[in-house]
Amino acid sequence: MATYQNEKSLSELTLGKTTEYTSEYTPDLLQGVPRSLNRDNLALTSNNLPFIGEDVWYGYELSWLNSKGKPMVAVAEFRFNCTSANIVESKSFKLYLNSFNQSKFNDINTVKNILIKDLSAIAGSTAQVSLFNVEQCPALAIRPSAADSICIDDEDITVDNYQFDAQLLQNSQTNTENNALAEKALIEEKLVSHLLKSNCLITNQPDWATVYIEYKGKAISHEALLSYLVSFRQHNEFHEQCVERIFCDLQKYCQLEALTVFARYTRRGGLDINPFRSTHRNTAPSARTLRQ
């Protein structure tokens, strides 16, 4: 369990509480969660982040009325830089988007500009927003993960504990099939697992994800890495926090020259969240999975 679960800023969230939906535009519904909560736990500050990257969200339930009262719909892409002060809390995001339902706006650009203004204010840095026709959203084309990544889910591991354990990565670079090669060679690998599951920090509801890990360095044992990822199964943190924890643990326990961690979470309440952290890449690729 994360040590910051009982923070005052979390107790004030609508998440986990009975709420009423409003269908009239209400920007005050948005709530933020300070990124510093889990970063304090990881001994990170805004001045010493070991990664760059962003959080990419997709909204599938965005609708509003045009000036004549006709309903309009769009698929929305939201991008938040990982250096922003706050995470946008997902339930408040859902309530906020639903508040557009019965509100009139002149055109789609007006809606886009309002979204940018409100989301930038709650995140603490400029949000990027793109609105797509529901039949034409290239970013959401399914990309088979097997095309250029090795799936580690078939590793024959034994699991008898489902509590988070970062030390499962300890010695993971000397536990490979060819120890002599692992000690000497630097390799580049693209790995994927569909077995990442954690729980919401507040509601304890399950969060399911596919996680992509790319690295350059000494070879990492696939068995050790999979065991580590499975240990998140009963762990309670928000999506973004889990990805940053994975990134930091890999950096701590493994000798790596480059690292990228990208998780694609299944949607809840019409939103999916896809945190991306990297030593050298700012922008997340389009890699929608079948489960999304």
C-alpha cells in the first residue's frame, strides 16, 4: 500500500464518493492530484526527474450541442507533460466531460479551446487537445504489440505472493540464461506484458494494462521482470504512479543506458490513460491494444 494513501488532498476528491451528474458545462468539476505525492515516496523532485514523457488520455464519451441544439460527438486525445504539477483525477475528468452534454457551443474549435484552457489550469501546465471524428482517429488504430516486441507472458514463473516487491528485480541481470554474455554485452530489447494489474488508490477497483518496456543495457531476466510486474497485482496506486515506480525500479536495480516504459490501460468511464516515461523520448507512440 502506498504511504501517501491518506493524504488530505486525496480525501477531498469525489473519487469513491456518490456524486450527481450534471449536463451543463461546469469546469469546477475538475480536480487535480499533486504528482509530488508518489514522487516524494520515490525520492524525486521536480528538479531531478530521471525521465521525460507524458500522459496520453483518450476520451470516448465527449458530446455537446451545436448552436441549433443538434448533438455533436468526437473522440478526444489529451496529452499532459509529466512535468505538470498535477495529475487530472479520472472521475472528476469524466464528470467534467459529461457536463458538456447539454451545453451549446458554436463549433468544434470552441470546444477544443475550452478543454485546453480548463485542463491546463488544473494540470498546472499547457495541455494538448485533439478532437477527432469518431470514424477517423488514426491514433486509435490497433497496433499489434508482437510486431516488434517480445512478449514475456509465457515465461514459466512460480508466483506465491501478490504483494508489490521491487527486490524481485535485484540480480535480474545476472539471472539470465547466458550469464557470461549478460555480464559483458549491452543489448537493446523491446518487451511487452499484458499481465500488469494494479488497483485504484482510492476505490480499490482493478486497473488493467499492457506495458511496453524498451531498454539498452545488460540483459534483464525476462522471468525476474515478469515476476516483478505481477507483484503489482494487489498494489494500490494511480496509473501514472505505477509507471513511474516501474521506471525508477528498473533504473535502480538494472544497469541501463536508456529506458522507456509505456503502459496502455483499459478504459473506465469512457477514458483510458496511457502514461509514457523515457530517458530520451518525449512523445508516446500510437500503440492502441485490442483490450482498449
